[in-house]
Amino acid sequence: MSPELDNRVPAALLILRFFLGTFLLQWSIEKLILPGATARIASNFYGVTLPVGGSYALGVGELIVSLALLLGFYRTISYGLSLLIHTVTVVVSWRQLFDPWGLAKVGNHLWISTWPTWGGFAALFLMREWDTWTVDGWRQSASAPPTDQAMRL
């Protein structure tokens, strides 16, 4: 890869990771600040009764995942869990777009935004090895053996 491309790919992935991490982070904070809203969402969209303690547990778990995503920490695990979390949202949001007869509902186009966001999570997961401006990338470069050029200096 050319040096110019070597810098653009990690920069692009940093931008993608930052905004996806921020997206996920705001939902985890909402679960911690507004546990009642989380319980209503769980009931209305997922058909699950969620106690307040469950909202806090989900919020803390999602907070850990979103911070790991933001930092690029354990990329395979954190990017994969982020993709999985958002996949559940996309699958559930499908019901918001279509009625049982498969006809589009009017006024629910906001849910379509979950699809390109899912694409961003999927792309980041697939390109995680090139996302080197991360905690994992720093750890790998710190533990890498010196190159021939570095040894000549």
C-alpha cells in the first residue's frame, strides 16, 4: 500500500469508529439515566418486561462495549458485540416499517436510518485489522520486533 493510503485508511476507520462509538454510547447512557424509558422501549419494541435493574445492567454492559469500541480495545470482540447489538435493533425495527401484510407504514422512515448504521458497523468489523489507530494497534506496535530500518538508526 502507498504511504498516502496507509494514512487514509486508519484515519477513515478512526472517523467511522468515533461516530459509531458515540452513537452506541448515547444509547448506553440513556439506559442509565432514563431506566423507565428503557423499560418502555423493551416492552413496546421487544415484547420483554424489563425491570429497572435490568435497564442498569444493559446500560453498564453497553457502556463497556461502546467505550471499548471508541478506543479500539479488543477490536474483534468489541466491534463484533457492537455489530450484534445494532443487529438486534435493525431486526426489531423491521416491524416499525412494515405491517403484517408487508405494506410500508407511513411516517416510519426514520427507522430506515438503522440500515446504513448497520452497514457502518459491519464495515468496521470487516476492516478491523486495518483500524490501527487504536489501543490494540498501539499495543501491537509496541510489542512488534524492530524493523531493519530501525536497527540501522
